[in-house]
Amino acid sequence: MRTLVIVESPTKAKTITKFLGPDFVVKSSFGHVRDLPKSKLGVDVEHGFDPHYIVSRDKTKIVKELKDAAKKAGAVLFATDEDREGEAISWHLAHILDINPAEAKRITFHEITKSAILSALEHPRSLDLRLVDAQQARRILDRLVGYNLSPFLWRKVAKGLSAGRVQSVAVRLVVEREREIKAFTPEEYWSIDGSFAPLGQTSAFTARLTSDHGQKIEKLSLKNKEQVDAILTSLQSASYRVAKVEEKKTKRTPPPPFTTSSLQQEANHQLGFSAKQTMRLAQQLYEGVELGSDGQVGLITYMRTDAVNLSEKFLTDAHESIGRLYGASYQVATPRVFKNKNKNAQEAHEAIRPTEANRTPEAVAPYLERNQLRLYQLIWSRAIATQMAEAELNAATIDILSNSDYGFHATGQTIVFDGFLKLYPEKTKENALPKLAVNDPLSCQALTPEQHFTEPPARYSDATLVKALEEYGIGRPSTYAPTIATIEERGYVGRDDKKKLEPKEIAFVVNDLLVEHFPQIVDYAFTAQMEENLDEIAAGEKDWQPVISTFYHPFKENLDKKDQELNKKELTEETTNEICDKCGKPMVIKMGRFGKFLACTGYPDCKNTKPLPGSPFSQAVAETTEQTCEKCGAPMLRRMGRFGPFLGCSNYPKCKNIKPIEIKLNIPCPKCGQGEIVEKRSKRGKNFYGCNRYPDCDFALWNKPTGEKCPDCQSLLTYAAGGKIKCSNKDCSFTKLADQSK
């Protein structure tokens, strides 16, 4: 009889099937098959927090197929991902298939390659019930918080809100950063750059004013134009000489291979990917891609990891590949090993790397989608670069002194040997300084004063929020991307023009309520400590029930107390001088899920609502428009949904006609010249920008256009990741920094 191997993904099943002979049949569970019920708490808080799991309705057919296959099989092997979630899926499957979890057989691997799979088959192990306990503890904790705190927010703030143990902390980070930005007061400061050249030469280099009569000029020392003008006057007829010259050779070591966190950050910086997009693409590369005659092949190792170590085989293969591709001078004598700086790191996994060092991006390019290839290239380049020789740089500094005792400082560097930078270039700008000696005279060709203003901290991007969560010890590799996706999907944050995370009005209200009345839930240190507790459960150092009990009972007691004490009107309503134009009663400012709005105090007799000036429309607000419904002839109302404003028929629910509202950018369509660019939303909920004459004109862009045209090819310029502006024409390489003052 054949052995049944169960994985959680159909793509993974297809890849593994290729490596196994006729004695095996591989089936997919399509993720979790059992979970807590959606309709109720599903946790018995009176009896040891015993969870009540049910088979998801959409998984009943899959469960039946797995049961039938298990009955026909001689043995069952569970081959889900090697992490807490994967261990829990195998544990649930064992229960469903009536297999004693203590006797269940489990195989694990970090990469989906033939050698890894065959090796795993030779070394099956038992289910790690400690990992199962840690996953159950997280799931139950999150259920207890979400299913108790979310209804509380519905009663006290607005319907449809949600709260979570990690998501609410992430919202707090975004809200507090926004308050820092709003409270920021710009400070004026100036700099003076000089353009200098050796006497008799025209080729100049730049140096910055750094001292005044021996006193160092700090960044904010020159506060106004008057100070600058006084210095420029003193320097009008000055002579200059070289006061000091320093040269030294430096070496730069490549960065470590990717962990989940660093991959999400770098993919955001370099490719503009969200954390969610990065993990989706990485999952595809891990599970396998069709490579022509080679069939289904897993291209990278497991992408949920906080380890930085690499296998001996990869180190050997990388060494050989580097020699073949770049030459012996780029190889290292002994493999480079990295140490993890994260104290919570679990070194059981490898870092994220290609499964085969010699499988270059060029070799797989014909088989991958554009973004799959871009991510694979990033992973391959980073992993290979870790085993390349150090880059060698020449760093030089020149100090210049005027006869009026003002000092200038110039820095420069040149690359002597590019080493790993040949494959994985970092921000290394070459700036060669001339060969000079102390007391050499210099001519000053120009003095350039420049006004600056200090800038507030930037809003969080996916990369910087992941970094902050990691630094605080909040969440783990598998939770960063889902956390960011959740706070966006639940309407607490949106994206600004630069794709940064911008908190919505409701985020401030909910955050302030939680900070004041449920401080533990959004406390950074407490949330980090809970993550450590989960790690200790996974290591077998703690039992999960006492951890939950210690948290839950004080939390529930405080929740019941606040439910009695807090009044929705006091929390969310503000008095105004506005009078209802329908019944004459006073109007108040209320808080809805999508922001503040004006509402009549005569409710429910009078249901009049109005948008609050300067605030987004609330879902409760329905503004009359001049448009009529093409289906029933009733007036169309402007409403607000989770994805922004839309037109809905006033005859709802009898007529459910809705239409999107065009958000015009006042940019003519460059393709047809008749329409104009409007903001749209794809079926998958992603914003894009296209001509409003669609389908007559199909011009569309994913990135928001600036309205300017490319100086090189006249295509539209668009906002891009990393504070840059780039050309929308894929064949044009024009790029520039965005004006940060706008």
C-alpha cells in the first residue's frame, strides 16, 4: 500500500510529487482544516481555556478526500511547514484522521528539493507538541482579546471596529509617529559649500564650512541669513590653503543573508513591495515554479525564519559559483559566517537563500513573472554576495583653512576593488579628491549658501514598521506581514502618495481609548513579554494555560469594569453650534467607523447627518448628488465605504446599485489626449491610475503620476518607493529624488 504524504499547499504537493516514486501519494490540506468557530468565542474560559475546534465549512470536501485517502494508505506522513503554524496543521489533521498525535509521523525540510525531501523521509520524527501548544496559546490569546475587546469598541465607539493583541500595538506605533509629525516645528538652518581647485586647475571639488575661528560649526549653528552673509563678507577676498590631508584604506563586509524581517525591509526599499506582497511572492518561489523541462522546482528555502546561518552545501556551491562567474579574486578563503543580533532569534532554520547557488536569475527569467524574478534576483544576489570578498575602498579627507580662519572639510572615496559590490551594490558613491599636500594653495571658485529646514520623522513604511516591531520584540517572522495587512484592511491606516502608512481618524480615537483604559493591551514591553512567553512554551519551559490565565482574568475584570463606567456619548460626541436643517434640534459631532460626522440629536425621530467640513465622509453620512440611478431613477447619494467614497442608490435596499466616484488628478491622459487620469481600485483592492474614458482608452499606471513629464522621453513621471520619482516608461531609466518639502 502507498504512503500518504499531506502538505498544506497544492503547489507544494505538485513539487514534492515530482521527487517521490509510485509508493507515495501527495495530498494538500489547503491550509488549516480546523479552527475556532467564527460565530462564538470557542474557548471554555471556566475549564482551562479548552478550545473548541470545528472543521471549516469550506474544508468539508477536502477533509472527506483526505480521510478516504488515509483509509487506502498504508501509512500517513505529515509534511507541513516547519514552524508553529505548520506543526499545528499536522496536529489538527492527525485528530481529523483519527491518528493519535503522539504516534503521528512528521517530516520536515527547509527547502523543497529532491535531496531535502529524500533526507526527510529517512528521518521522520514525532509531532512537536510544544510547538502546537505555543500556536494554540497564540490563537487562544488573540481570540480572547479580539472577541472581547472588539464588541466593546462597537458599543463604545462605532460598529465594525476590531482590536487585537498585536494589531493594536502596531496602530499605536503609527498613531504616535503621526502625532510626532504634527507636533514637529521646523527649524531653519544654513550651510555654506565652497568649490575649490588647486591653483592653475579648473577641475574643482566641494568642501563644506565646518569651523569658525577654531570653533566647530554644528548642523544647526547657522540659524539665519544674516549670520551667513556676515561669513560670506569675511570670505570675499580670502586666500585658502590645505591644512590637513588624510588617506586610509577601508574594507566593507557584505550584509548577512536575508531573514524574514530583513527581506521584507529590503524588498520594500529596493522594489517597493509591501510586506504582504513580499511574503506572497516568496511563498510561490518556495513552493515551486514550473521551469520548463525541469518541471516544478522550489527556488528558495523557507521564508519564515530569523536565522542567518547557511548550509555547508550552499557555502561550497556558492564558492564554486563565484569563482566561475566572477573569478578567483572574488572568492573568500574560508566561508563567511554571520552571528544573529536578535536575542529572540531561533536558529533552527536557515537564512532565506536560493535552493541552488548556480541557478542564476538569468537562468530562471523565462519562467518567472516579473515580480517573482525581481524578488528571486534580490534573494539570490544577497545570498551569493555574503560569500564574496570584501570591497576595498580608499577614503580621503581634506581640511581647508582660509586666512580669515574659517575651515572647510571635504570627504571623498574611491573603490579600489569592488568585491561583493559587483553583485550587490550598496550606497557607495565614488567621489575622487585631487592629490594635495599640506599648505598647497587653493583657489575658491564659488561659495554657495543654502537654506535648510529640519524635517519631521517620516511616516512608517512597511519596512520601517517591520523594523520597529522587531526592535520592540513584538511579533515574530510569521506575523509581521499579516499584522500590517490587518490594520490596513480594518480601516485604521491608509497609504499616502509615497505608500507610507497614514493613520485614519478612527485610529486616534481607538488608540487613545485603549492607551487610557487598557494600557497592557497596547504596552510595548508587555506585548514583547507575551511573545517571550510563547517562545518559552514552544521550548517546553512553560505550560500554556497558566500564561493565558495570568493575562485573561485581570483583562476580563478590567473590561467588565470599563463596560460599566464608560459612556459612548462622552467618548465619541462633541457639542456644536450647528442646528439641524430638518427638525431644528442641535447637531453633535459623532464618530463613525470611517471618521467624524455631524448628526442630529433628535435621532431616531430625525436621522439627518452631514459631513464634517475638513473630515472624510462617514459611512453614516449620505450626501445628495445631482446624479440619478440608471436602474430605478432615484437620486444617487454619496456614501463612504471601507475603500473610500462611492455613489449608492437612495432607494436602498430595494435598489442596490452602486457606482465608483472618480477621484480626478487633473492630469490629461497622455495616450488618448481626451480623457484625464483618475484614481481607481482593482478587483483585488489595489489602487491604480487610469484614463476615465476606459474602455475606449486603456491607459493605466500602478504608481501615482506626479503630473510632470520625463525630461528624457516625455512619459509621465510617477511616485516610487524610497522617496523617489521615476519615469513610467519601463524602457526609460530616469529617476530623481522627490521634493520632501511637498
